[in-house]
Amino acid sequence: MQTVSLEQELVSRGLRMTHQRRLLIQIIQGAESHLDAVALWERARGQDPTLNKVTVYRTLAMLKKYGLVDELDLMHLKGGKHYYEARASRDHVHLACLKCGRIQEFESSLFEKLKGQIERQRRFNIKVVRVEAGGYCENCRDR
Amino acid sequence: MQTVSLEQELVSRGLRMTHQRRLLIQIIQGAESHLDAVALWERARGQDPTLNKVTVYRTLAMLKKYGLVDELDLMHLKGGKHYYEARASRDHVHLACLKCGRIQEFESSLFEKLKGQIERQRRFNIKVVRVEAGGYCENCRDR
DNA sequence: GTACTTGCAAAGATTTTGCTTCCAA
DNA sequence: TTGGAAGCAAAATCTTTGCAAGTAC
């Protein structure tokens, strides 16, 4: 998903592309890790010191509402905050190491099959799915 | 999992069985739905009006630490609270309807296979796993 | 008796709301 | 121009912490 298309996505839904939204979207899409609202705000302030934290929350709520970002908890490793990532073309599992805190992502066709099974067997129309596992990663498991 | 065994579980780990803990455990195990800390507290107060909310948070943290309850978010349908359920013998998916708010549970061997795949392919030792899906349930999907 | 738990009060962390001003279309 | 969006301040929600008093073992 490109920056342009996400912007167009918003515009096509009748939303205004303010420079604040453009900046926040760029940061989310360019982030190498999962950001929570405050982390996102701090990065955004580097570019635009007047950008308010409330705008971050409102923008995230809007992106979530339109399904453009996914909201994660990452097993509450660091309290109750929520983390955000640009919605990927393919869903993936998040693995959170309880020891070192590393977050890995894992894609699997089994995950896709599981979703299909739920949709068919329960006639449940899935809009968002989240799989998070807590445990010990390769580096930490034997220590 | 019986009340007794959960109590024994705690005792065997050197924890004290206070009447507050006993009451909270009974409520969690007997609950027909997923309770958040405050809902649990309200039920507990019916039995013991002096039981403090802080004790609920501390007890939940302790049960979570020892892997005796699972903590859920249920797709944040109603804000950022956390919900708790006695750990089941078999993991299950939670399906949250975005329209009516109903929570369904779904067990699947595919889920078990997915866990196995993660453990093998990533050499990741899973301790807790959570699958939550948001979408439209059978009753709401066509409306 | 002693260490672990609880209750109480207060603080901390995260997110939301009301309202005025601003600006994208 | 005009309705949607941002900024600011304040509040609401959820959870944690410090410490004195209580209690399970």
C-alpha cells in the first residue's frame, strides 16, 4: 500500500487531507516498528511541533474506523496501550517475547484457512482479525 | 478446571488463599460471560461489600502471571478495558460482532495446527495465545 | 510471629469530550 | 463559504503504587 493510495482512499471517502493527517499517515507507513499513540505523536512533533496529541488519537480512530490501520495490544507487554500498523495486504500473527520484548511477525496459510473456516462454519463476516502470542523467542527460550 | 483445583494450584505455588481470592476465583469460574475488572468487582461486592477494587486488579494480575486466566480485549468493542476468563483446557477464538456486540467462541484444530507451526518454524515457545476477530455475526451480517 | 495481603488514598497512564478557531474543498 | 478538522483544556476511564493495618500459615 503506497502513501498516495492511502491518501486517495481517504479522499474518496469524503475525508479531508489535512497536513496533520498526511504527516501521521506517512509516519505510520514508514515505521519499522509498531507505534502507540504517544510514540507516533512524538515522531510527528519532530516535523510539526504544533500537532496536538488529541489529533493523533482522532486520526488513529478514523483510520481504524475505515479499516486502514490495525490496532494491536501485543499481549500488554508494556501496559494497556494500543499499537498501530498500516493494514497489510496479508494478515499476520504477532509473536511477543515475554523476556526480551521482541515482536516478530508470522504469516501462514493456516491462518488464512482458519479465517475461512470461521466465516463458513459460523457464517461470521470477518472484518478484522488479530492473533497475538506471548512466549519465549528463539533467543530467550533456553535461558 | 474445578474451583478446588484452581485453589490447589495457587496453594501449591505458595500463595495464600484469602477469602477475597477464593470469592474472585469462584466468580470468574462461574461467569457465563467475560468480565472486566470492574464488573468482577461489582459481583464480588455483592458477597463481600468491603472487597476493594485494588484487590481485584491485584488478584487478576496474579492469576494472569501464573497463567490461570487469559486476558482478552475483545476488539476494544467497549473501550480499552480488559476481559478475563478462566483458562480453558483448549484455546479458542473469540468472535466479536461489531454490530450487536455478541461474543462467540470458536474452537478449531486449525488453530492448534497454527500454534504448532509457529512453535516449530520460529522455535517460539508459546505460553499464551489470543485470537480475536471483529466482524458481523450471522444475525447481523445481512442487515 | 512473620511474611504475604488487603484496604485506602492518591497518583499515573491512556484516551475522550466540549468548545472555539481554523482551514480544505 | 462552510462543514469538517485541529488545538486547547479539562474530564473520564482504567490501572498501579505507597503505606499502614490485617491475616493466613
